[in-house]
Amino acid sequence: MKPGYSIRARLLLGAALVLLAFLAAAGFAVQRAHADSVRDVHYGRLQGTVYLLLARAEIDEAGRLEMPREFAEPRLSLPGSGLYAAITNVRRNEEWRSSSSVGQSPPFRTRQPVGQWSFGDVERGKEGFLAATFAVNWAGPAGRTPLVLSVLEDRAAFDREIATFTRTLWLWLGGAALLLLVAQTMLLHWGLLPLKRVAGEIRRVESGDQDGIEGSYPAELSGLTDNLNTLIQQERTRQTRYKEALSFLAHSLKTPLAVLRNTLGEPDQLPRVVAQQVDRMDDIVQHQLGRAAASGSARFTRPVPVAPVLERIREALGKVYADKGVAIELDAARGLAWRIAEADLFEMMGNLMDNAAKWSKSRVVVRAWREGAALRLRIDDDGPGFSDTESILRLHVRLDERVPGHGVGLAVVNDLVASYHGDMKLERSDLGGGRVDITLPGR
């Protein structure tokens, strides 16, 4: 499989896009807010200039407008200063302009509703101005005289202030974005470092330098590393089981083959011995195949209902031992289920229940229950019991040569229980015979 996109590249790209989008939106919002604020300040100054003109304006008895030559705002007296003022006497159709307008043709407004303010931008060719206009009815000796006061300011200073702020703003935002991206890269490297360590450990496991995932990892990865170790251990256990099965199979077949070889010199015994040894070899092969195919891991299997499996085994054994009249009693809750391969449960309980029925006099009791986080399985019979509870669990050891079988049933069960990290005990039963007690721990 071709490797997909890098998680780090995806996260970095996503973080960069989100960061740039956020900073761009924030920058434009700040820039717009600053421009509005600066414009309001300039309009406030123009409004103050209008009030200054109103304070110095006079109307004589003839209704003519009289204005002083000097003002508190020096720019009104300085030609080309960038601040221009005009007052229009609407009744006499006369206009007064400040000294700063000499040689200039500012676009003053001459019409405005009385008592209303007007603020805005006006253009004249390539020049732009900030404008404030106000109209008032002046009460004087000649009666009410309508006046329109208009003040303009060159936009150059305003534009420079906005440009300076904009340049500074985007310079700092760009620097902040760069620093944040560097910090984000470092944080992602630190956050993804456990994944890199896991990948390195997996490579070392593949190369045989270590047996499993050995490091300590965050909670988000601990489940993954635990499951990887389980899979690795399960695979190695399966390989070991196959190797052992082949070894045991080769060892177990030596005796039947030797018997067959020795019988070649006795033609009259050959058919009977061949049939007997072929059956024996078939039993050996079946046991070893079942032992090798044992799953041995409960983590990745679905819970199996225990009671139905026990009932099916009891029905099969009831037919096998119908002549003996063995009563097999089951005690297992209908809702009891456990994470175990169904084939392993059949192999385990089939061997134990078959041995119990084989050695019992008339009664076998099988119990299954949950005890804390473990599954308990117990098989009791009223037979002679176990004379040796240790050697019987080793392969090829039999209780009695007169009983059919090759002594591998309990050994296979013991291996199956061990593959599930469980415990198997052989004891004396309350019924007087043998008891097999199995404990299978939970996950």
C-alpha cells in the first residue's frame, strides 16, 4: 500500500489556513475600526472649526457678513495649509472664504438644511477632502440671516495616518502569524512524537531487535499499543503452537510406526494391528491439529454463550455413553457469555466432560459462573479421581492403558487454558471422584 498524506502535514496545513483566515479577518476588522475612529476624530475637529467660525461671525445692520482676519486656528490663515473654510450668506448671495483658500478652489457646499450637520468625503479631480457642513439662521439687526458654514480638510494627512497604521498592523500580524506557525509546528512535533516512537518500535519488532511495544505512551495510544502487543504475542504463540504440534506429532507417531514395522513379520496379526495403530494415529493427528488451531486470545473475539455449548456437548455425550447411563447435570445461567473462541470452548469442555463421563460411575456435574471479572468452569464426577494431578497434565501420560485414548485430552485443555492466561486445577470432588476447576480471567 502506498503511504497516505502525512498527519503532520495535514495538521500544519489546517492550522496555517485557520490561523491565516483568523488573522486576516481580525486584521481587516481592526483596520476598519481604526479608520472609522480616525475619521470620527477628523470630523470632530472639523465640527470644532465650524463652532469657531460661528463664534467669530458677525452680521451688520445691512445684513452683510463680517469676519475677522485672524483665527485661533492658525491653519485658516495660512494659504494652502490643507484646512479651508467658507461661509455662504444665502440672503445676500455672498461668500466668505478663509485666507487658506487663496489660490485654491475647494469644493465648498453652499446648500444645507437649517439646523442639520453633514459629514462626508468630497472629491475634486484627484484631490479628496473631508467635509463638515452646517446651516444656521443668524439673528441680527437685519433679522434672520441664513448662513451655510462649510469646512474642508485635505485627505492626505488622513490617508497617511491610515496607511501608516495599516502597514504597522499587517507587519505585526504577519510576524505574529509566523511565530504562531513556528510554535504550532513545535507543538505538533511534540504531540506527534509518541506516534513516531510507536512506528520506530514496530520497525524494531519487525527486524527482531525487540519482542514487543515496550515504551510508555499517552492514554490515547495505550489501547493501540496494548492491542498491538496482544496481536504480536498471539501470532508468536500460534507459531510456537504449530512448531510444538509438529514436534509432538512426530514424536507421537514414532510408536505406532514402530509397532507397524515390527508387525510386518507377523502376517496373521497385521490386519488387527494396522487397524488399531491407524485409529491411534488418527486420534493423535486430530488432537494435535486441534491443539495447534487453538485461538488462545479472547480480546478480539465476540462473547460466546456458554450454556448452549455445554448443552450440545451433553447431547453428544449422551449418545456416546447411552449404555453406561451417565447423568450429566448442567448449572449455567442462560445469559452467561464470555469472550472465547467457540471452537476452543468446545475443545476444552468436550475433552473435560468426555473424560468425566468416561471415568464416572453414574454422575457428572458441570457448572459455569462468573466470579468477579473471571469465568469459572468446574466439572465433577463420581469416579476414582486423579491419582497424579501433575503428570496427567503432561502430554502422552495416561491414567489407564485399558481406557481408549492417548492421554492428550487433559494436556490439550491445559494448553488451551494457559493460552487464555487462565488457571486449571485438578482436585478431589465432593462427589468422590475427580474435579477439574478452571479460571479464565477477563481482559
